[in-house]
Amino acid sequence: MPEPATELDDTDKAIIRLLQVDGRAPYSKLGPQVGLSQAAVRQRVQRLTDRGVMQVVAVTDPVTLGFDIQAMVAISVLGDVRQVASALEHLAEVAYVVITTGRFDLLIEVVCTDQQHLLALVNDHVRAIQGVSKTEVFTYMSLVKQTYSWGVR
């Protein structure tokens, strides 16, 4: 049974919004903006991260790190889609794995150094996973928008 949605008060929401703008903002700066002490903000942030409501992470630009190819790979599966998803999540090049409905069972986003790396990943690793019956690769021509700031309700 799924866990109930986490209830956030206005202060939690304000902290999240501020950290989405600047994840490195010091507690001494956040406190006055949300009406709490530095220690109280620290406790709130710790509670939100402990409960899995949010993460504060560094997001890199793959191109600047030598990953010149980004792609979405759509995958059809015969058998248990969760087993295939589990196998995919262990591949270093896979940024995320999504179980979907519709024409494909899974979508994965991958980052590769070049076309040969992408070919080896799809041919030698993804297609070799038991249960993978079909793949379709969508190479990114240009990443127009990527955001993690969908907000809170």
C-alpha cells in the first residue's frame, strides 16, 4: 500500500522554493527569508531530506564532462518489466529509468561519450538483458529545457 502524501506547511514550501533557486544557500540566509532561526531551518531541511521529500544535489552538464551524446531509449519487454528496469538501473550510463504505459514498457535516458559508446551500450548491454525485445533510440539533437523546479503543492 502506498504511503500517504507528505503534508507540507507554508514554511516547508518556502524553504523548498528557495533551495530550488540556490541549493547552496546558507541556513543563515534562508532563516530570515522564511521567518525561522538558522537552527530551525537546518532541522526543517534535515527532516525534508530524511523523509525523502527533497534532495539537494549538484546537477552537471554532461557535455562539459565529455558526454557528447544524450539519448532516450524506449524499450519493449517480454516478461517482468520490473526485472528489466532493475538490470538497467545498474548501468553507469543510465541517468534514469521509467516504467511507462503505452507503446513502450520502459524509457531510459543515457549519456555517452560518442556514437560508438552509444552503440556499444545499446547493443552489448541493453539488448543483452533478458526480457528486452525491442529498443528504439532517440538521440538528442538539442536539449532545450531541463528543470527540476516543478514546485510544491
